[in-house]
Amino acid sequence: MQLPDENIEYDYRRLLAPIPDAWTPLAELQAKHFLAPDKLDPMRTKLNAIRGQIASERELQNPPAKLQPLQVGYIDLPQKLLDQFRRRGEQSELGKLNRIATRIRENVDRFIVLGIGGNHLAGRVLFEALGHNHHNEMPAKMRMGRPRLYFEGNNLDNDSVQELIELLDHNCVDPDLPEERWGFAVISKSGDTLETAAAFRAFRAEASRFYGPKSEWLRKMIVPVTGIKGKLRELAKADGIADEDILTIPDDIGGRYSVFTPVGLLPAAVVGLDVRALLLGASAMTKRFLEEPFERNPVLQFAAVNYLMTDEHGMSTRVMNVWNRKLEAVGHWYDQLVAESLGKSGRGPLPVTAVCSRDIHSRGQLHQEGPRDKVFNNLIVRQSKQPPVMIGMSDRNEDELNAISRKGYPDLLEAAFRGVNEAYYDGARPAADIVMPNISEHTVGQLLQMLMLATAVEARLCGTNPYGQPGLETYKSNLMRILRASPNLPKGEVRDAAKGM
Ligand code: PA5
């Protein structure tokens, strides 16, 4: 059950233009660059209409051409998965995912996720937000036997692939020893994304060398995650991977909206995260979105405020200030969501992630005094996961920190947050806060679902289709055309050619 204090909220009060007691240069600047409170009221009717439209889009069997592509499966998926699991247990999608994840968890020490775009960021966001910062460096006992997790197939970087293979070659010599075994997921909905397909070839050949081409382990340690049909499914079947060992990305869910499909849930389950709590959080957010009025609806608030700041105030850069290192990948995941969903027809904000206080020391100057083209969304967490590291008294006080000896890191961060945001306010730089009570599966589930839904609402406000990425498809087909047209010869010295399984 969701307690009210576990709710995520969006607090945009500081971004509203205050009613000045007297005319001052600051009041004038704030009136110009902050949001006039009376701008939000007329939005409510429009927002309710869009919410109704999105709710009804979920029921459309044959969407009209002007709505296509329409990929709204992510809205109800969390609750559907939970309901199906309750009814069918091991026979459900979640049951299947748990079975595969348990097999991996119990048999390998290293697991690699191959995928790009949403297929990379979904697993990364959950692993980084909810895992230990140094998970991979921990001894197996401290990881409670959960495998180390790596990400590849998210670039065309030769050295990155080669160095991961080198790491495996060095540490994984005997496939009979569980602590030396490794496996991987290959995630691609279409099955024809080059970055992922090429990495699949490389790691498939490597696994075949390690386990032996006829070994049963080989089939068991590779998990394809793909669409209902496509090249990857065909290839997996040809390799002898059974249907019950292939996880499916539903047709009506696009890459950047797929975090609660096996794309995100498989890596999460492999490293032992509470998948059901994630889904409960996401489902609670869908319910809030569909049922709550504007005042209690962070999805509508976030969409409306960001739309107005971008489209009416010309804030073309949207900075996500992330106040917890664990949430950096949330920022990058949101970058993709915004860029691919809103960046169409010559429109769309530039999304940027900054980790605070780290990036205040690199980009803070620009944010405070650079062009007035930015709106800031702080992502803050009220309660840190770990007990506070205290400053403490020292017999050497040259650094003069004894004066704050009874404070801990959470106090330092709070002061930095206030310092930056007071400066923003006094400089008429608009900023609002997404507030998380803590970082847990339940709150991360809410957060990601909130950002996906808000992006869809914002796109509809702009008259943009939030789904599909036609610009990216052009890159994909150009890439293959250029490769096929150039001589089929390698550049540089070659490592063993991939031989397949
Ligand atoms: O959001 C999207 O759909 C894209 O960024 C895809 O995630 C990315 O291009 C990978 O596509 P695929 O799953 O077909 O390999």
C-alpha cells in the first residue's frame, strides 16, 4: 500500500513570478522570466482534455493515421503485469522473467546487457539508482551472490568492446566454476540496430569459445529480449534458444518507454531488485495521473510548467539538476525521453543533465549568468540511503571546519541546494523541484512513470506525436547503406574473427 509520505511531488512555487510590493529591477526580471501564476489556470481545461484523450488512446484498436505510431502500452503495463502475476503466478510474464533472472543470478558472476537507447538506459537507470555505487567491485558475499552488471552494445567504440572482452578473458577461465561464469542479455526490439547486433556477434562468439559451441550452458546464459518478430528472434531460435527463454517487448511500447518491460526489469531482477515494488510505484503514478485534480497531479503539473517555460518563455534548454549521484542515469534517461519524444518538426527543448554539486563547479557559472534560455528541474531526495558521514572535530583546524563539526553530508548538500536555488531566484533563473522522499523501488517506479506520462502530455500540448523517432531511422538506414557500399575489409589489426555458436 502506498503511504502519502511515499509520494513524489512536483513543487514549482519558486518558479512562479511573485507579486512585488514595489517596483525593483529584480521584480521586473522575475516578472519577465518566471511563470505568471495566471498562465496556469487557463491550462487546466486543456490538460483535462489531453488527459481524457490519452486515456481513450489506450482503448483504440485501430488508431487513425494522424495518431500513428501510437505506443501507449506503457501506461497500463505495470498494473497488467502485477494482475497477471497474481492470477497466473509462474505462468505469467513476470513469472517467466523471474525464472530466467533466477537462473542467471544463481549461475553467473558477471552479466552484460547489450542494447542501445532505451534498451541501455532502462537497465542502467534502475541499476544505478537502486544498487550500490560500487556493486561490481564488491566481493560476491557482499553482493549476496548477485552478478556484477556491465553495459555494452550502446556505442560503436572498438576499445570499449575489446576491453570488456579482455576483462572476461582474464577473469573467466573455467566455465565449471560459477564464480567465473558469465552471461548476457541482447536487447533490441527491431533486431536490426547495428550497435547491438554487432555486439551480439562479438559476445556470442566469445561465449561460444568459453563454454564450447555445443555446451548447454551457452543457450542458458544468453537471454534475447526482443519484439514479437524480427531478426534477433530468428537468430535466437536458429541458435536453439527456446521460446520460453526469449523475453518479449510488447508491440505497443517504444524503446524509451520500455523501462517496465523486460528491457528494464530483466537487469533489475538479475541484480536482485524488487521488481514488484517498482511496478507498484509506476502503477500508483498512472492512477494519480488519471484520477487526481491538477493540484495533486505531478504529471499534469510537470507537463504544464515545462511546456509553458519552453513554448511561451522560450527556455529552449531544460536542465535536470540531479542532487544525488545515484540518479545521474535518470537524467540521461530523461534526456532521451525528451529528445526523441519532443524533438520533432523543428521544435523541442534541449535536455541536459547536471549532477549537483559536482557540475556546479563546471557549469554553474553558465547556469547563473549565461543566456536566459534555461529552465531548471531539481531532482532531490529527502532522505539519503546511508547513515550520514559527519564532518567531526579535528585537532588540526587549518581548514576551519570545526565550526561545522556536528554537521554531516546531508546538511552540506542541503546548504548547497539552498545556496544555488537562492542564487537562481535572486537572478530570476526559473527552477522547480521534483521531490522524492527517498530512493526505493517504489519511488523510482513512480518517478519514471511520472516522467513518461508527463512527456506524452507535453507532446500532445505541442501537437507533437510523442512516439516514434523518424529522424533516428534515417541515421540507421544511412549507416547500413554506407557500410554496404564500402569495401568489406577491416581497418587495423584483427582479433579472432567471430565464429558464432
Ligand atoms: O526510443 C527508441 O525507440 C530508440 O532509441 C531505440 O531504443 C533504439 O534505437 C534501439 O532500437 P531497437 O530496440 O530496435 O534496437
